[in-house]
Amino acid sequence: MNKHLAMLLIIPLLAGCTSCASLLTSRGQSWGMIQSVGGLRVDDPAKQPDGTTFLPVVCNVSGLEAITVKPTTINSALVVKKTTAKFKKDRIQIQIVTCVVDDKHTSVSKGVNLGNISSGVYQVEYLNPDGSTIPLKQIEIK
């Protein structure tokens, strides 16, 4: 009985709140999925006026654009919610997080702000949901 009552309360909320739906459908994508929609490219980092570092990460989860490989999958229901970055010593692990289409996001990732990261050489890796990584590019932060 409680389960049915919860569904009666939650479904109308989700129907009227597209951002609520994106909260429930967010998930980090695997490297296989990223490759199937055209790949991902990491460009050189850029210092921002506020002193933080922005890492351009180009990816289009719609599958309508070849970034590094020819797409084999088309997605009309997914958008990029965010691009995340985790730091492990001299490695930066990035991941594309998607959600269902809403009015706040697009299918294109532009990158991730790395904050006030220390100068040095870093290996950028793609972080799969299972914790495995794919080496992408070595970058230098000045």
C-alpha cells in the first residue's frame, strides 16, 4: 500500500518537473557509449581570468557528429548534464554524465573547470562507471 501511495505522489511531481527527471536519470557514461556517439576530444587547458583552469572536453552524445570516430549510435533522448573531473596524484579522470532531455542542458560537452590546480604535467583519463580508466592525453598546466 505504501509503495502505491508513494507512486501516486511522485509521478505527478516528475511530470511537472523536467529538472526532477534529470536528477533521477543522471548517470556516468562508459567509454564504449562515448565511442558509439562519435568519441571525445580533450583540448589544451586554458587559464581563466579568475585564475582557475578550464579543460576543454568536446563530446556530442546525440551521435550526430564525429569528434574522433564515426558515430554508430544516435541518441535523441540524452543530453550532457555535466562533465566531471576527479584528481588522483598526477592524473585527471574525466567522465561525461548524461540525463534525459530537459530544457537546461544540450547534447554537447564543452569541458570542465579544474579549479586552482597546481602547475605540472597530468595524464587525462576517461573514468568508466565501473572504475576502470582509458588514457586519453597528457597535458601541462602552467
